[in-house]
Amino acid sequence: MTPLEMLAVLVAGMAAGTINTVVGSGTLITFPVLLAFGLPPVTANVSNTIGLVPGSISGVIGYRRELSGQGARLARLGVASLVGGLIGAVLLLRLPEGAFAAIVPVLIILALILVVVQPRLSRWVARRREQDAAPEHGGPVLFGAVCATGVYGGYFGAAQGVLLMGLLGVFVHDDLQRLNAVKNVLALIVNAVAAVFFLVVAEVSWEAVALIAVGSIIGGQIGARVGRKLPPAVLRGVIVVVGLVAVARMLLG
């Protein structure tokens, strides 16, 4: 990479770390940047997943106060995320690269739709809370849904945080900031188990990994401290624009 490209990947990592901690769509920033600089789609996705793990750890540390008293919940749902993330990672490397190139534009579009409807989803979750309709424990339905989200996250991962927040908000009765802390841990588990698998069997661009890792660590702390103050409409707008560019880049070659 040229120095300018390295700077762009570093900044993209910072943005992704911030966004992942606050909302959960950071891959829609880093993945298109890696594609634009010539990495093959699967290598870009693998390198992106590994690079974002340190940022996920940073975000979890930033939300550590909200994790107090949630050990049993994390243990139960963490198993679902671990199993799902491993399945998704295996699928990424077992399926032909052509399948990934064909599937990912659809996944990105679905992720963008989730990002756009996230405010409406949040309002719906808030209404359920006012009606006291959300159960205290998610039960087997939430376990299965978190596992399925883990499969998606291990395969690609964009907006898995949005999916997790929607599920947790519906099935668990708790403060949303505490649920966001749980979301960060579950996303970390998915990314970490996929990253360990990729380290053993996949082709990795270590230059991209290092730049994204450094940027995402900084971004994770920004997200935990001041990210909640970012204008939501601006943040969603940036994500949508970058995501559409990624789709166009993959479809047009």
C-alpha cells in the first residue's frame, strides 16, 4: 500500500471501531476500503475480521461498567455466538470465492436496510418496554436467534450489532445501554472465534490487519466515550453511502 492508502485504512479502522461500539456496522466502512485498494473479497473480509477484534475488545472495555451483574446472560448467549461464529467462518472458506462475491452484495444491501430502519426498530423496542412485554430471559428462541446472527457475523458481519440489539431489546427486559454492552461482547466472541479460525487456514493481509487493528482500538474508545453524541442521521448516512459504494464496486468489478 502507498502511504496515502495506509492512512485511509487506518482512518477507516477508527471509524469502524467507533461505529461498532455504538451501533454495529463498521465492516461497511473498512471492507469497501480494502476492496478499493485491490484485495480479493475473501482476503479483504478475513483481514477485516481479524483487524477489528482489538477494536471490539476496546469497545467491551469501554462498556465494562454496564456489564456488571450480567455474567450468567453472557455465558448463555456467548455459547450461541461462539457456535454461530465458527459455523459462519467455516462457510466462508468452504464455499467458493465466487459464491462469496455473489452473496455479499445481497448481505450488504440487507445490512443497509437494517441500518436505515434501526431508529424505527428502536422505537418499537421502546414501546414494548413501556408495555412491559419483553420477558426477563430470552430463552431458547433468543439463543437460536443469536446463534443464527453469529453464523451471519462469522461469514460477513456487517450490521450484526444492529441485529443483536434488535433481538436483545425484544427478548430481554433490561436497560438498553446494558444490552448494548452485551451486544459488544457477543460481537467480539463472533469476530474472535472467526479470526482464530482464519489465522490457521486463510490467506491474510497482515498490513491491512495491523492498520485496522490500531485504528479500531482508538475508535472503540471513542465510541464508548463520545460516540453516543454523534448525530445518528449523519452516522447512518455515511454508512449507507459507503455500503452502496461497496455494492457497486463488487457488482461492477
